[in-house]
Amino acid sequence: MEEALRQQPADVLKVVLFGPESTGKTTLARDLAEHYQTSWVPEYAREYLQDKWDREHKACEPEDLLPIAIGQMRLENTLARKANRLLICDTDLLETKVYSEVYYLGYCDPVLERAALRNAYDLYFLTGIDVPWQADDLRDKPDEREGMFVTFRQALEENNRRFIILEGSREERLQKAIIHIDKLLVP
């Protein structure tokens, strides 16, 4: 189980888009991947949970978190081998850990927690809540965005993750992210 949650060695820079739901992470991941002509890792939880919702009309349950984490790492490890110097991750296991603790009264499976804290990334972009909320089948905290942003920021700070806050328009976020990634890509 723990091996399935481990990052495989890859000779690429890894950047994570991190933050509350409906803050533009997927849009920015696509934009950055296009700009850098590289791969981006989609959020496996969306596919997994949308399928569950469509089949059973059920939301995420604690027993879903390890399969989601395993699927996320499988995608990341596969796409890291195909990436061009840079891999854009729409999420990571630390985000899964945060959601677990928020939804399940502070609980996170110890296997997931260990992997979330062990896996390493070069930079996080914490996406701000200054974009309009977009509802869908899976999003359920439109009135808790500010508190969720604080929770995500605390997770990055408490785990000594290097991060930049992205706010503003789609273009402003993209340009700020490019400036910071370019600094990392310079040999």
C-alpha cells in the first residue's frame, strides 16, 4: 500500500496547485502545461468521485481516500516520465490529507498522512478565493471558502512547503506563476 503512494524518481521540476475547491486550479494547470509544452496531472479525485456520484449518488466517504490517493500517485508517476522538464500537478496528497481532516473531524489515515508528508515538490501555488464560485456535483462548501483558504495555508506553513499565493484574473495568476517557475527552471 505505502509503495503505491510513493513518488517515483523523476528528473523534472514538480509544481503543485493547491487550495480550496473552485479556485481555478485545473484551469491554471492546463494553462501552465500549454505554456511550458509539458504534462499536467489532473485531480484523480474528481474522476473517481464523479463516477461514484453518477453510479451511487453518494459523496466521498473515508474509505474512498486511499484509492483516490493511489490513483493520484499513479497518474503523477506516469506523467512525470513524460513531462518536459516540468510537471504541473493539479493537486497532491497533502491536499487530500487536508480534505480528510476537514471532512472527517481531524482524521486522516496514517498511511495517507505519511505519504502526504514524505512526497516532495519544488513549489506550491496556493490559489486564492477571489474568483467566482462554480457549483458542480462535487463541490459543497461555497460559504466556507475563507476558512478553507486559511486551512490550506496553514497546512503549507506547518509542513514547511515553499509556496506563492496566486490571486487576480486568470491571466494575472498565469503570469505570476510563470515568473516563479522560470526562476526555478534557470540552471
